Amino acid sequence: MYDPAELTVGPAFLTREDETKPLRNRILQEQYGYNTEEEYRDMLARYLGNVSLVDYYVGEILDTLRTCGIDDNTIIVFTSDHGEMMGDHSLRGKTVMYGQAVKVPLLLRVPEWGCEQRFVDQPVSQVDLVPTLLELMGCSAPEHLEGYSLVPFLTGQGPLQEEDVFIEWQGPDGYQYMQDAPWPKNEQDKAGLALARTVVTPEGWKLTLRRDDLSELYNLPDDPNEMNNLYGQPQSREIEEELTAKIRAWQKRTADPANI
């Protein structure tokens, strides 16, 4: 469906990670091998073909709802479980905290809200989906359920209850020790198995904390491709401490046992 040579790629496409980035990322790059740009473009073209196939059949589902006469009382959610690096930062798959891997599509259609399109540019979390759907269906959310309903925000009755989005990585999926790598086994094991906790703020700051590998801090409005890691730099100390406190408070609130 797509010509690999004509695909538009971003500035992070096939860039190599340096020592300012987590060792885990560099390990994954070595595991994937030095694929050529032609190979990555071919893979990207096939991936986009799969995306188009999914889009087509989503249309088929929507048409079937209309044909069956139940589209006016059916809530529709279109989302996914993770993103895909597809050659950005010379990485494939997921298992990293870059936006390409952790961002997912989220489209919500509620019949009584009408068909007018609205784009929400604030980050929201998938953990809020279940509370949102429960409220839309007139059901009470159990007290132990994490997340907040987005209904008041989406209907203009109030702000987001949680404006920061939190992301966690438990590992060790994707890690494999390499005997011929330039790093000792103990360093590879620590970085490869390192847990991660991330916060993304409405203003576009993003902090990822790791205990056994490098942490990361990005100002997404200025650096949307997460090329310049600001963690540990003197000029970023204040925002780094503020975001660290947010992660610690979230861990306490959710009883997260990870020692990050």
C-alpha cells in the first residue's frame, strides 16, 4: 500500500543513543542490529499497511452498528495498548518510555454528545477509561478502582481530576544479555531489568525515574522527539525535584511497591 522510499520520517529516525540516554536503550539497539534505512523503511511501510487495514475494519464495524440500528445507543472506544518505535532512536517495538512507544490512540464516541468533533490536547491516562465508561452507563465505580471519570471534563462540568499522567514499566520484557556487547554482564542486567516510573504534565514536562539506569527529563514543547536529556543538569534541578515529588506521591497513593 505504501512506497517505503516516499514515507516521511521524523528527526529521531535511526538516531543512535549516546551515554546521556539509558543503557537499556543502547542494549536494545545492539540487539536489533544495525538495520539499514531501507530495511527500516520497508518495515514501516508494512506497519502502516496494517494500520490502514485496522482503520478499514473499524469503518466496517461502525457501518454494521448503523445497519443494525444500534449506533445511537452504543458507546464506541478506539484505543490500543502501546505504541511502536518503528526506527525512531534506532529502536523497534516498545519497552521504552519514549512517546512513540507509550502514546496510544484514544477516540471516544458517546451518542448523546452529538457528532461534533473535539480534540483534547491535554494528556489523559487509559486508567481513566473504566471509571468513565461506568459513569456513562450509570454504574457506580468500586472504591478500590484507580483512575477518575473523564465525563465531567468532557462535558464541560469541571477540570480533569488528575492532570498528570503516570506510566510504569515493570520489565524485563525485551531484555536479553549479550556476550559480545561492550558492557559488563552486571551492568547489562541492572539496566535491562531496571523498573521505570514516568510522569507527563499538562505543560509538557516528562520525567522518567530509574534506580538502576539513567533517568530522563524532557521538555516536550521544546524537544518533542526527546533528543536532549535534561536530567541531572543544574538548570533543571527545580523542575526535576517537583516532578520527582509527583511520582513519589502517586506511588504512595497507589501503593506502588517499586523502589525507584
